[in-house]
Amino acid sequence: MLSKGNVNSGYAYQTLDRSPLDPAKTYYYQLVMVDKDGKKALSKVVAITTAPEFTFKLYPNPVSESSHLSIMLTSEDMNVENENVSVEIIDMSRKATYSQQVSLQNNMGQLDLVDFSDNLKAGIYLVIIKSDYKTYQERLVIR
């Protein structure tokens, strides 16, 4: 990246690392700055940790009011241990109808909703999974 020339006040540069990054890993970056006279200086090292990837499945979907619903959470990242995620079910008016914390143990977590007919009536809902890094959502149909 070329210099902006002599600048009395600081100037911010930016670039994008387009190489593929593995989830839940730490990458280290350091800049080498070269003056026009050839002198080099190193920036401080900056660590960037990428977010782990989660997948979740709702089973069954659609589900009837009288049956039970399983929410299975998995992480493909082998170093995700004791990660807490929140599970929230909201109706189409964005009103929360159910909320619970789930802990991933050995990269897996499962939440079984057995008697949810008091909170969730027939309709369309959004199941929202929030980790420290990302938010995932999937539509749930209750008949």
C-alpha cells in the first residue's frame, strides 16, 4: 500500500485480508512501514480472534402444539467448550415468548421444549440463537 506522503497529523490506512480464515482461531497482524529513505519500522502486533460457527436444527418443524420440540446446537469448531448461547423464540410482532440460556458441552447443546403450549400457540415464530459472536435465526411453524 502506498504512503499518503508527509502528513503532520496521523493518517488511517485500511486493507482487507481476503485469505480464508478458520473459525474460532486467533490470527496475528503486524505492519512493516518503510520510509522513502528505506528506513523500516514495525507496528505493534494485533491479535484478531474469529468467531466460532454454530449450526442449529429444529425438530420437528412444523410442530404441533401438543408435541415436543428439540433445538439441537452444534459447533464444528473443536475448541468451543462451555460456550453459553441464548435461545429466544419470538412471535411475528417481535414479542419474546420464550427465552433460555443453553451451554454447549463438547461442542453440542440440546434444548427440549416438552410443554410449550402455554407460551406458544399455533402460528409462525422466529427462533433466535445468540452467541457472543453471532446471531442465527430460523422460522418455526406451530400447528
